[in-house]
Amino acid sequence: MGYNVAIDGPAGAGKSTIAKLVAKKKGYIYVDTGAMYRGLAIHFLDQGIHAQETDKVIKACQNAQVTIRYEEGVQQVYLNGKNITSRLREEEVGNMASVTSAIPEVRAKLLELQQNLAHTQDVIMDGRDIGTCVLPNADVKVFLTASVETRAKRRYQELQEKGIACDLEEIKSDIQERDHRDMTREIAPLKQAEDAYLVDSSDMTIDEVVDAIVELCK
Ligand code: DC
């Protein structure tokens, strides 16, 4: 069994930024499980399926193969043999992933892949249900959060830097909607595991958060 660090938290809390840096410092492999849900979401979008068409989503799962490879230490997501990493962060992909990740068949499809990755190597894995469902015996569990305002501002800045036009209030309401969906779904909802450390990054720098988590790891 590898050494396993689980990081859960809401959208925009900085999980992937932090997890990547901790992985580098500690020599762990960074596993981004949201990217796997996004990979499946691309499959549904490419098939012209709408997020609410649950039956079609379940059927489409049968011929979707999501695989993960590491190229120069960076996670690459393949969908049926094609590298789709560059499309993962698109807004419509995130929204599709948020809705379809509430479907049990979608979660079941990815659970084994996630557990297998953690079984054989030292990983830091981020998502929504890592500490509660995917790796209940993880060595370290962190629930990383930040206020909605902070998360919206970070996302706004990120998009601005990429030259993408956006509206702060729209981003904020999108985040609130996604939080609500992720926290209230029946299966594997986003919640802090009982044995997880709570880290609120609203008033912390990236380095401070990284140091706090590194401190918790062996
Ligand atoms: O972390 P992210 O924004 O890339 O995740 C996209 C969506 O995938 C998110 O809205 C909820 C879902 N997700 C999930 O249900 N469970 C995970 N472990 C990771 C992501």
C-alpha cells in the first residue's frame, strides 16, 4: 500500500495548486480525480448528450474508457485512447462533470481506477469524496476550503490572466450552485471526513497552505 494523502474541498479552494506543490516537495504522485469526471463529461458532450439525460449518460459510460498517464510527472487524461487534457478546464466541461458526477454509475466507473492508483504508489489525491469514500484509510486527510468570495475572486483572476472575458458575480453564483450540487447529492457528497484536518485558505498564502499540509505528512 502506498502512502496516501487525501485532499477534499469545494470548487476553487486551491486543491490542485496545493496538491501539486505538496507532491513535488514530498515526491508523491498527484492524482486529480476531478479531471477524471471531466474526462467522462467530455465523452458525454461529444455524444451530444445533455446533463439531465441520465439514461443516455449511463449508457454512454459503457463505451468510455478514461485512463491516466504521467508524462514528465504531469497527469494526462486519455479518453478512449485520445489525450483530452487540454479540454478539461472548459467551463461547460466542469458543469457537465458536476451534474453527471451525482450519477452512481458514473462514480462506480472511476472508483476502481482511483483506488488502484493509490494502492501501488505514494499519492496525494484531490476531489470531493477522497477521504470519505475513495480512500477511507488515507494516512492524512485534509479538507481544504475558502470563502465563496475568495474562490470567486481567484477564478476571476485566473480567467482574466488567460484573457477570457468574465463576470465576477456570475462566477460567484456558478460556484455557489456547484457547491450546492456537490454537497447535497445522495451519493458521495462533498463533506469533511471526521478525521480530516480543516484548512481554510481564505487568508493564507499558497506557501502557508503547502507548509501546513507538508507538516501533516510523514
Ligand atoms: O475538482 P473539479 O472542479 O475538477 O471537479 C469537477 C466536478 O467533478 C465537480 O463539480 C464534482 C466532481 N467530482 C466529484 O464528484 N468527485 C471527485 N472526487 C472529484 C470531482
